[in-house]
Amino acid sequence: MRIDPRTVLLVLTLILAVFGLAHLLFYLVRRRDHWFAYWSAANFAGMAAALLFALRGGIPALLSIPTANTLAVLAWGSGWNGCLGFVGRRLRLADLGLLAVTVFLLLAIPSPISGHLSNRVVVLSAAMDLLVLATGWVTLSAARRQQLAGAWLATILAAICFVFIAWRGYWCAQTLRSAKLMAFRSPLGPLLLPSVIAALGLNLSLMVMAAERAQHVLHDAANRDELTQVLNRRGFQTVLWRMLRPENSAGQGALLLVDLDNLKIVNDTLGHAAGDRLLRCFARTVVSALRTSDAVGRLGGDEFAIALTGVRPGQIDAITQRLRRDYAAAAALIGHHPPPTLSMGVAFIEPKDRAIDEIMARADQALYTAKAARASRLIALPQ
């Protein structure tokens, strides 16, 4: 296939410029998302590298060989650091700088490495593959922990790039000659086409990954209580509705409504900030005690709801006693008085239940009975 390497490099330059500007605009709109700045820098560094490669033969070798190759390394490294920032990990700018300086010196200082194309290809391929592997590892972490489709796509593309760069480096080191590198009939042209596909695919996958994260943030904001970070009423009712689906009807469960008995006294005597600390303390206690299949939500004020899957009547006493004990111990550490107590009402979910309102009404009536007794206790009304 006759493909001019310079044409491919110029197309790659334009693609990287467009995506570099796009990521830069995203960063300027939302500066807290600093990973867009690194992804923008990655595209601009790759654009400069591709342009210098395309001008090889018409510019000094110092620019077209060590500088261009170092910029290519910086491009992958900036993308890697952007992904590190995206998942909340420490940036590795010093490591990237050391790698870039090493590559530049190896290719700029006269030596057996810089004097032979095959050796230069090996150095560049090794450095790029190291960064591609690191990037893929980070996106895999984001894919597994945050369930982002864009992160899975980026991981797959990084794996493909890793294999292709290794193979292309080996093939070029064995086949290409420096004097004919940019010739029209050079086999380098077809070998550069995957770089165009990689630039498109990786940039799009990163954008999808960021858009999914933003969607998750908006979803959490709509379904979580801002103070305690547990589900709000809307989010909790959605979870409870899922428990009532026909496919989940075989397993039993329980809806537990909890009231923090002394929250009003705490607010009146110690201030609302102290009451907020107590609310957060209870939320953390419940979350740490729950299984992944359970859920907790704040319905408002001092009332919380807990959905327990697979719980039978004979188990509820042990669960609530442990919850009281853990909450009292946690609240004692922040020094709240009077002693924190809980009133609870429980409604057991049966396979026949299909209406959220009916279950909530049963649990609410049980909680009302417990609070009327003026003591920290659990009430379960008959079905």
C-alpha cells in the first residue's frame, strides 16, 4: 500500500490539535477537573511530535529525532498523569520528567544508540510501551471501581496499542532504513495509520469516561443527602422499589425506620453543628455495618430508613442491638450528651408486597409506637 508517511503525520497533527483544543476548553469551563489539562497537553505534545517527524529532512536532526521522540514520550506521559488525576491518585510528573530527559539524552548524545535507527526505535518503543502499560493499568482501575464504559474502552485500546507498539518497534528496527524513512514508498506510511486510529479512539474513550463520571456525580447529587452522604428519600425509595421487583420476590427482607431520639435536645443545647455531627456519626455507623446488598437513606430531619435484604424476623434483634451498640460507641467519641438512643420500627417485606407506600406505612406505624413508649426500643407490628 502506497501511503505517504508525511500525509499520515499531518492528518495525525490535525486530529491531535482538535482534541487538544477540546480538552483545553473542557478544562477552562471546569478547572477543578484538572485531568483535562493533562489530556490537552498530551494532544499538543503529540501534535508537535508528529509535525517534527513530518518535517524530517527539512529541519535540523536535533529537532526531528531526539526532540520529536521526546515529545512523543511526553504525550503518552501527560495522558497517563491525566488518568492518574482522574482516579484521584498522586501525579508522577517527576518520573515522567526523568524518563523524558533520559530518552532525549540517549537520542541526542552521539553513541551507538543515537547513531543507528534500529537502536533509536527500540528506545522509543520501550519508553512508549512503559507509559501505555501504566495508562492502561490506571484506566482498568477506573473501569473496575467506577464501572465506566469509557474506561473499559480506554483499557482495551491501551492493550492493543501496547502490543502494536512492541511489534512495530521490532519490525521497524529490523526493516527500515533511516535514509528512506519518509519516502513515498516507505512502509512507514501504513504503519502510522494505527496511530491515527489510536488518537481518535483514546481521546473519545477519555471523553466518554469523563462524561460518565459527570453523569454519576449528577445522579449522586439528585439521590444523596448532602449532609450525611447516604441516600435521600428519592434515592432510597428507588432502592426499595428494586427490592420489590418480581425477580427479587423470593428473598425476604426488612424495612427499618430509625429515629435519633435526642437530636432535638442536642440541637437546642449544643447547637445545630453538634446535631449535624451526630447525624453524620449515625450515617457512618450504619454504612460500616451494612452489607453491599443493603441500603440506608435519610428521610428527613432525624429519621433514617434502612433496607435489609434476606433478613428474617428472628435476626432483626441482633442487628438492631449491634447498631445501637456501635452508634453509642461512635457518638461517645465525639462527646455528645445525653447518651444517644434510637427508636426503631420494622416492617418485614414479604414476596406478596408490591407497594412501597404500604411497607413504609407499616414501618412508620411501628416507629410511632416505639417513640410513644418514650424509650429506646424496637417495635415490629404484626403482618
